[in-house]
Amino acid sequence: MQNRKGEKIGWTAGWMGGFIWVAVLSAVFLFQGKFIQGLSGLVLVFIAGSSIFYFSPWRFPSTLY
């Protein structure tokens, strides 16, 4: 998996793209003064981002696709 940068970019960008709307919506909530909803959305985005990088398939090469 060392030379397969396209798959790594696709994996990471695809998952991050799926959660970017949560970050945008959280910013809207913070702008509206809904701090609990905005901060909980940002926490969700942080957890999702951490999970995306931690559970990426190239970190566990013995696992079959």
C-alpha cells in the first residue's frame, strides 16, 4: 500500500467529504448562537476525523478488503 497514494487520498477525502456538511452546519449553529448544537457538531467532526485516520485500511495491512 506504499505506492497507492490515489487510494489513500480517495479513502480520506471520501470520508471527510461525507462529514464536511456537519462542520458547516455546526458553524451555522454557532453563528446563530446555538452553542450546544454547534459544539456537539464540532465534537462529532473531530471524532469522525480521528476515526477516519485511525481505522484507515493501510494501518491494518493483514485485514482483507
